[in-house]
Amino acid sequence: MKLYTKIFVGLLAGGLSGLAVNVWAGRATWVHWVDTNVAGPVGQIFLRLLLMTVVPLVFTSITLGVAQLGDIRKVGRVGARSLAYFLLSTVISTVIGILLVNVVRPGVGVPVEVRQQLLDAYRGQVAGLQAGGSTTFGVDLFVNIVPRNPIQAAANLDMLGIICFALVFGAALTLIPEEKARPLVRVLDAVAEAIAKIIGMAMHLAPYGVFGLIFVVTSLLGWDILRKLLAYVLVVLVGLLIHGTVSLSLLVRFLGGLNPLVFWRRISPSVVTAFTTSSSNATLPTNIAVAEQELKIPPRIAGFVLPLGSTMCHNGTALYEGVTVLFLAQLFGVNLTVGQQVIAMVLSVITAVGTAGVPGGSLPLLMVVCATVGVPPEVVGVVYGVERILDMSRTTLNVCGDLTAAVYVARTESEWDPRLVTAQTGLPQAA
Ligand code: ASP
């Protein structure tokens, strides 16, 4: 059985058995015993395996990202254009997500006692995880971003502090002689790969972890929570759909000069691969082939923009993170001011850049965003049950975003002509 099928079975089995227990046994003491001694711990071990990757993951991915910017600078305009486009499309998708979750408010309206039960179910499981950073928007925030002691920042999970240190450290690596920096970059690269492996191994536990997490929640709360989760899933899916059909299509039309209908029709192999693998990295070979063969993008552009995009441009992930953090804040009654929402948005964009393009790659970073704005990171367990379908969907958007970037860069940087693509379809070209 494929892993994602197993995770889905775990979700279904955990949800249904939890619901059945909730309906028939209610608050019986044995239910509480099973929650605290069996289902809860299984879910928590899964969560902790992901959580333990957070500090090294953030540090290595951001340091490497910046250190590699040194190389990108050498590639000049193509690099700068790609990065600008990555940033633009990621910001647009995050804004869509944040607006949508504020309008629909899928997490609002949980009765206080239900909220308390939820918190009790998760509290203490991952003790001491509250972020060390400031969570209010003011001058203090900016001062506190710069850590006094990076080790302490790491120990306190002060993610803004770690990110700041990693940014500065990565920049410094590009300024020292290359022969000195190279060995360290290679070590960090190996660390990043090992961490991605750990996440991959943790994902093998996901079917059981997901079973445990969803069982605890549904056995405690029954239908109430399921309805909220469904609304949340719909918000993420609708957000992704809007980003794909409206913003990416407009970007392809106006920045790439290509008819979006042609674009979407041509890239379907990438869509299917991304949806089924949940991995930008795994989809990269297909994406390069699609760009070169279907979109006629010159290999030198496709071979540069797409690998970079699969590591740095994660539109769907950023939208997902923004919506999830705000949903959890609504669910647990954490009032986020506009300033805090802006922080959540900026962090979603930054952490999406640092996300590894593997299944579940953004999960540890999601906890980072939560912790920084004051949502207890352990409560992300609530949404892990429905994570797989969202991973498949957001990865699809990540990969499509990369292709739109390739179209834009090809249009501006080479002799590529959208007519090359439209000529074979019979559909009108856009520009
Ligand atoms: N699975 C996503 C990707 O590979 C990353 C994530 O959001 O977890 O693009």
C-alpha cells in the first residue's frame, strides 16, 4: 500500500473510531485512559519527531539559501528575476489565504469548554515550546529579532532570532573567500539532507501518528471538531484554487504573455505528478521535461529556474501555513492583532522559502510560525489528521508556481516566444 493510502486509512480509522467512542462511550474513564496512554502518546511521538528537526532545519535551509544567493548573483539578471517572481507569487498566495481565513473564519465559535478540552488534550505534551520571541507588533519586535545569543535563541525556539542569525551567517559566508566557505556549505548541505531524511522517516510513522491524533480529538469532541476541520480544509482548497485559476493565470497572461488555458492544458503531467507524490523535489524531473517539451522553454532557463523554484518557491505552502496558523488561533481563541497577522504572513512567506520540497516538508516550520505569533505549537496536532490532502494540493500549486516563473523568465530573458506553444494547440495566444 502506498504511504498516502496508509495515511488516509489512518485518518479514516482514527476519525471513525474516535467518533464511535464519543457517541457510545462519551466521557467513560477508559476513553480518557486510552487517549492519554495510547492514542495521545503515539500522536505526540510523531509530532516530536518532526519538531526535533525544526532548529537545524531552519538554520541550515536559510543559511544555505542565502549562501547560494552568492552564486545566483553571479547568474545575474536571470537569478534576480526568478527571485523577484518567486517572492511576488508567494506573497500574493499568502495574502489570498489570510484574507479568506479572515472572511470565512472557519475556527471561530468553538464553545469555551470545548476549547479548554482541546487545550488540555495537547498541553504539556510538548512542554516548554512557547516561542521566546516577542509577539506584539512594535519597535520591540524589531529589536528582539536580533538575538543576544543564537544558542539561547535556538534553545528557546525563538525562531525569529534563529532566522535572523541564519540570514546574517549565510550572508557572511558569501563574503569570506570561497575556498573557506565551501567546506562548511557542503557540511550544511549534508545536514539539510539528513534532516529531510528524518522528516521522510517520520512520515512513515504518519499513518499511526495521524490515527492517534485524530482519535484523541474526535473521541473528545465528536462532530463539532470535524465540522470545523472540514471548513478549514475547504478554505485552504478554495484559496489554492483561487491562486491557481486567478493569480497564477493572470501572471502567466500578463508577465509571460501566454494564454493561461494553453498553459494549464500543457502542464497537466506536472499537476498529476505533484498531486500524487506531494513532493516538489520528486516532481522536478517531470517539471523540467514539461517546461522544455510542452512549453518550449529553453533548457538553460528551465534548468535554472525550476530547480531553484522547487527549493525556494512554494506558493501553496505559504498559503497553507497562513491559513492554518490563523485557523488554529481562531480555534483556540488566541486573538491576533493585524500586526500579528502581518508577522504570521511574513513568516509564512519566509518559512515557505525554507521548506524542503518533500512530503510534509513544511510541517516543522508551521510550528515555528505558530510559536512566534503565540499559538502553542503543539496544537498543530489538530490539523495533522487532514494534512495529507492539503499537502497533495499545496504541492501542486508549488510546482505550478515554479512553471509560471519559468514562463516569465523565459519571456523576459530569452528568445522564447509564447507563439511556439500556442501554435500547436489551436487556442488563441494571449499576447
Ligand atoms: N510537500 C510540499 C512540497 O514538496 C512541501 C510542504 O508544504 O510540505 O512542495
